[in-house]
Amino acid sequence: LPSFSVAMENTWQVEFRNVGCSYFPQSRVDCHYTLSSQHNWASNDWIGLFKVGWLSVKDYHTFVWALAPADYQEGMDVNCCVHFQ
């Protein structure tokens, strides 16, 4: 079975927490991360799962939109979580 890894563009503004090095297909993945106050939310922010050895952001296996939390205030660090089924 192939395994997958987690990645996000602009990683210097993102700190992933409690994320495994790889996951197996059909497993649930909870991706916890902190965005720095320097991050500017955009409607096209996303987090993807990539096959090990990926070469381009177009090589994602699946993705979810990274939406701003309801209580988000611009200019502050924020903790977030997305779920992959």
C-alpha cells in the first residue's frame, strides 16, 4: 500500500503539530497546525496529502480548504485543525 505525507505551501508561516510522517490509505488524518500572525488568509488556502516523493503541488492525492476559524482575528497566531476521511 502506498503511504502519504502532509504538506502546505508557504510552510514558513505554518507550524504543523502532531502530524505523522506517513499515513495509509483509508485512514482518518487529523492535521493540527498553527498559522503565524504573518499569514494572510486567502479563499484559496488549502492543505493537501501528497504521495511520498511528490515533486509538484499538483501531485496531491486529496486536499481540504483551510478556512479561517470563526473567531479568527487578523494579526494573531491561530491554532487550526482539518480532517481528511
